[in-house]
Amino acid sequence: MPTSLKQMGEFDFIKHLRKNAAVTNDVVLGIGDDAAVIKSSGNDLELLATDMLVANIHFNKKDLPQAIGRKALACNISDIAAMGGWPKAAVVSIGVPAGTAVKFLKAIFDGMNKCAKEYKVALVGGDTVRAKELVINVALTGRVAKRNLISRSGAEVGDQIFVTGPLGGSLKSGRHLSFKPRVIEAQFLCRNYKPHAMIDISDGLVADLQHILDESRVGAVLYEEKIPLNHKATLQGALYDGEDFELICTLSKTKAEQLLKDADKKKYDFACIGEIVAEGKGLHMATRKGNRQKLNVKGYRHF
Ligand code: ADP
Ligand code: MG
């Protein structure tokens, strides 16, 4: 029996929580996706996501406070987008070390409110307590039309894998603070191309794609030459850096061809980066040299 989270690993711990979590008839999807899905009246479902940022882990105290506040909300908006939904209302809890300047805290909320206005989110509550490190937790509700809901578990063999933009180097470049959650892109994809599975990249392309593969019981091949890189990013960065907050989705071959042909796609940065294969084949990359290289998950580990 592992005695610490470091020994057990974050994901095995979450597996344990998932197996033992209390549920009701209202839960459509509980633990295990980007956001929880709860029954609602009419044609919509309710979404609920939460994320926590801790000083010196998710941001530095020398980062602009407005950017920290923006990120705390934006990573939740990204999770709502990854379900095919749009965000609605947030509650924000902060743990604050004694002596923290009020000006700094106010600026965090300025950044958050600016992002909230951009994405039509209401900031409706929260909690303020004392803590050893600055901690910010945001919980965000959202809505999704039943027909647009996309989970991590629907990928099918033969699906093409798309990403909504270039990857890698997010931390070094500061994009981990200034990224744009892909709500509009997700809506465009859901309405026109019915993705089978979708996730946002918080832990790295390989690690997050692996969540789709695990939940859908499939494997995948990525095409090295098709993976779009950010300015100054390396292939390793694109595969393993966290916090790109682009979306990965899988589309049937027909829909994928349509998307690649559509003139509309020119407004966006979508790239087809791979294909879903049978589970037994695992996760590989077809390299430029024509080899197959096994890809191992080594995304960001909290413990
Ligand atoms: P994401 O990167 O999309 O935010 P995570 O990898 O953080 O997702 O979490 C995976 C899943 O586990 C999510 O459904 C999340 O809600 C759930 N989860 C993580 N920590 C906890 C916890 N302490 N209690 C309940 N569920 C949790
Ligand atoms: Mg996510």
C-alpha cells in the first residue's frame, strides 16, 4: 500500500476518488473528465469545473497579478470549452498569507474580472481565508446543449486527431498566463464536425491525449511532421510541456476531410496531427525518418 501521494501518483489517487465518490441520478459524468456534467431542464446540461493555483507552483510572485487572476479563471474556461460548452458563473476562493498587499490582491481580481467580461462569465461568490501560501481556487459553471456534449471517452478507431493551435514552450514564453481558452473554436467544431472526443492540454499533448486513449480504450499514432510548434518551441516541448491550453479532438475521417477542405477553417489554426488506432497498438509517433517511436507519458506531475 503506498503511504504518500508521491508514491501513489496523482492519477491513481483520482482513480480511487472516482471509484468511491458519492453520486446521484443527476450525475451524467462525474470525476474523470474536464468538467462534471449534471442533468438540467430542457435541452441543456449543466457543467462544473474547478482548478486551483498555488504560488511558486502555478505562478511566481513576480508574475503580474492581473495575469495570475486571468489564468485562474481562464484554465477553468478551457475545461468548460473542452466539453463543448460555454462558461456561465464563477466562485473564487483565495488563501492569503499574512502581510500580502491589498493592491496585489485587487489586481488579481482586476485580471480575473477582465477575463470574465471577455468570456461573458459572472463572478458570483467565493471565500477569503488566511493561508501559508497564496492559493486561488476557481469553480466555474457552464452549459452545453445535450447534442454538443463531448467527453474524453468517444474516440473511435480511424478517427483523425486535431489540435486547435501550435504547441510547446508555454511556460518559458509566458503563454501559460496569457493563453486564450478555445471556447469559440470548440463551438465551431461541435456545431459543424461532431468531434467524438475532446480534452484541453493542461499536462502536455502526450499526457492529455493518453487520457482520451484510456477513457476511449483506443491507441493513437501522431505524425511528427504535422505537429505545429510555437515560435522557439521544440518537438519535445510540443509533446510534453504543459499548459498550452489548446484543445485536442478526434473526428471521423469524413468530418476530418470536410474540416480540412472548408474555407472557414482559415480563420482558425486547426492541424490534423494523428490518427486513432486499436487499443493494443498503444501510443506512437510516426517520425520524419519513417520510424515508429513509442511515446511515454511524462507530463507535469504534481507529486
Ligand atoms: P484537468 O487537467 O482537466 O483539470 P485533472 O487532471 O486535474 O483534470 O483531473 C482529472 C479529473 O479528476 C477531473 O474530472 C477532476 O475533476 C477530478 N479530480 C481531481 N482532483 C479531485 C479531487 N480532489 N476530488 C474529486 N475529483 C478530483
Ligand atoms: Mg482539462
